Amino acid sequence: MGAIVLDQVTKIYTGNGQRKEILRDASFVFPEKRNIAIMGRNGAGKSTLMRLLSGAERPDKGRVIRHGEVSWPLGFSSSFNGSMTGVENVLFVARLYGQDAEEVLDYVAWFSELGRNLDLPVRSYSSGMKARLAFGLSMAIPFATYLIDEITAVGDEAFKRRCREVFLQRQQTSRVIMISHSAATIRRHCDCGVLLENGALTYYDDVGALIDRYRDVLEDA
């Protein structure tokens, strides 16, 4: 599956006269063949860290080194081109990742159940339709590492069940790096994790210890 390495990574946001340090000279190796949780209070920078891992954002300093194919954050739909149809977006992404475009499109059409809506511009989609398209496209491409930001299922109950079933199938051959505030979700999918707090990452080999520390942080806030 391959490790993902943060090498002295710094990421800072500035705006409205404020400066927010997400990571400060952070070095960490996300271990291979482990399902890893990322926890932290609201505003700690967890989603920014996920975008750094995916390559959607670049660090201000340092390097992010990826070994093996790493997904975009699962369910992340804002990167779709709204002027392009669902079909056009799927074909573009499939080719970008070197996949058989028609096979990917067939899978997304089956999985998303969007029907003729796939031929409409994505800007006309509801948020739920965009989520179906994004989730289906994520599952259509075999990544070594899936990045998950709070979402493991979308849609009505029948569709959520399909999402969970396919996601669990993918976990048999891939690993996950997951953000969630839910202790139950973290325990279900992860076996170790990191706490992001004040620009630093602290690793916990036992996910139970991570959850306990996360709760302590919330109580101290």
C-alpha cells in the first residue's frame, strides 16, 4: 500500500488580520497497512491536513511524499467542473488516473443511480446528487489509500447500505485515513491514529487511547 510521509511540513493560513498555523515543522510517517484516524477539535486543521495528503493543497514548507495511489478526500465534490456533465467529469478523472474510462463510467452509472442526470451539467445537481457522483467515482478507481473526511455513506437508507458494503469491500485490499468526530465510526474502521492539536501531530498506536485523549482535549477547550 505504501507509506505517506510528512517531511518537516508547515502550513499557515492568513486572513482578516489573523494567522492560523495548521502544521509546524511536522514530520510523520503514516504507517503502511494500518487504518489511521485523524482526530482533533473543530478548527484544528484536519480537513486541511487531508487536502495536503491528497495533493489538493501544497505545504508552505516541507514535503508530502506519497507511495502508492492516494485518493482525493472521499465524497469531496467541489472539485467537479460545474459546466461539464457528470459523464464528462467522470471520463476526465478516469483518464487522469490512467483508468479505462468506459469501465469507470459504467461503474459510476450503476453505483450512483443518477440515470439521465449524468448527461446534465454538474452545476444543476443537488448536493446529494453531487455526493452520489463523487462517492461512486471514488469507489470506481482502485486506490491503495482512501482518504475519508467525515463521510462513509450518502443518500437514502438503501443507497447508504450500498455505500457501506462497497466501502468495506475496498478495505479488504486498501487502507483508509479517516477524519471523524464519531468514536464509534473510528473504532469500526481504524486501528491507530493521530491527534492534531496546535500545529502538531501526536501518534497513538491504540485507537482507544486516541479517543480518550481526544475527549480530554474537548473537555479542556
